Amino acid sequence: MIDLHESELAAVVEAIEAGDRFLCISHVGPDGDAVGSLLGMCDILRRLDKTALPALADGVPEGLRFLPGAETIVTAVNPDERFDCIIVLDASSPDRMGAVYRADVHDAVPLVVIDHHVTNTYFGDVNWVEPGCAATCQMLVYLARRLDVALTGTLAETLLAGIVTDTLCFRTSNTTPDVLSTATLLMEGGAHLAEITAQTINRKPFRSIKLWGEVLPDARLDDRVLWVTVSPEQLAAAGAAPEDLELSSTLSAVEEADISATFIQKFADDGTPAVECSFRAKPGFSVSDVAFALGGGGHPPAAGCTVPGALADAVPPIVALSLIHISEPT
């Protein structure tokens, strides 16, 4: 079993036992581990006869709505609703919580952070961070066992979904024997690996393929750094949304590249431009330092950030920074 940070885990258990009403939040731009850990945490709390409200600023991506309980996730929190504790899952910094967390309303509520990103900024009152875990859902397996909550049914399903998606179905370099043993426990509890894989890793809408056709002709490769840019016009031509672009893992399979990236042009409500960056690295290389230097976070093999500006202005310095870091392999 992984060598856990026992004092931090004990502090999480204490916070859970002390409260009755919980707000649970995961990060903007949610992935499988975000949604899986959010639903799993709420499931654990409810099995302990506590009240739990799951919240995601950006809502549940279409491809993850099959998970049990996904329909209970809210995108806004009533400011008059009171909580004993807020649990933040799979988020490395406070800005990743998005608009569902309001400092003017929630700042006085104890904040518990449960995360596995090496770039976590320890922004909670209690911080349980395990970079040795491949997914936050893996951490919740250990938490559930510590709380004597059975890893069965819907809980097993949502936690396995997070592990499967964050390891690309057990293909990433951080897939350890501990990861496989936790997955086995969840399958023994009733989670369906084949169905989860079919719904996540092996599922892509046609508009995603059309979007690939829009952006791949302009892919660039420079000294083993490979990247593509995505404009609003390309998204519109494909009838796609940014979450339909799952190119990072595809690009990382290119033999001539050690680091790959996607850069998507976005705009805030007031029209301010920003670029959403997603990085991948092959074993022996790291992209977490690049993302952290740009205000984001993640892991050595996968990381991301959002930077202000238009594609033409923002991308060249980011690529230059990536080239610097690729010259210093881990």
C-alpha cells in the first residue's frame, strides 16, 4: 500500500466527523477524476448520514453524464445556504474552484483540500495532497476504507471512472501496483471496467473527429515539442466545443515529440481573450513545471493552465518555455 500522509488523512477524517452539511467542489473544465471524485466524496458523506451538495462551475461534460449521481451536480450555490465544511477535490489552487466558491460567502467556512497534483498550493485549512496517487479517486478509496464505508455500488463506479480516465485506462507512467489494486477493489465492489472504458476512453463524438480535421493540418513540430492551436472559427466550423478536442493524448503518441500541447482560444464574458493550454509529456520528461510557471498545475506527464491573450501573442513564449524545459528532462 502507498505510504500515505497519515496526519493529513487523519485531519480530513476529523473534519468529516465534525460536520453535518458539506459543500463539495471540483475544478473548472472538469475531467473524469474531477467528476468521479466529486460524486464519490458526496456518496461517502451520504453513507455517513451527512448532507452533501456537489458543485461544478462548468457543469458535467456530456461524456461523463452517465455516471450515477451526475444529475445532482449544481453549477451555482445559493449564497444563503450554510455549510459546516467545504471539501475541494482534484484542484491545485483556489482559482480552479471557479464561481461556485465565493470568498465573500464561504471564506469563514473550513476548507478541506483533497488532491493529487504535485503543483498543489496548499490553499485549504486542511490539505491532504498525495502526488504519489494517480488520481484523486484513488485517494478516496483509502479515505472510504478509513471511514469504514463499503466500496460498493455507485461509489465503486464513480471512483473507478476517475482512475480509468486519469490513467488513460492504466497506460500512464504513474500506473503502479497500488493503482491496480485499488481498481481491483472497486471492480470487486461492482464497478464495470469495460462499460466505463467504453463510455470514456473509447467514446468520441463525430464533431470531435471533424475538429481534428480542422486543426491537424496546422500542427507544428519544433525540436521535439509538438502543438496545435484552435480558434473559435475552427470550433464553429466543426460544430464543436473546446471539450471535444481530446488531442493532447493523441499528439503525445507521435514518435518525434516528447512534449505535446493544445492551445485553445477562449473569451471571458467581457470579451477578454485567454488561451487554454493542455500539455502532455512522455516518460522522462515533465510538463508540470511549465504549467506551474504559467499559473497552472498538474503532473509531470499531464498539466494545464490558462493564460491571458490571443493565440498569436500567447503561444510563441509558451512554446519557448517548453523548449527550455525539454532540455532539462526529469
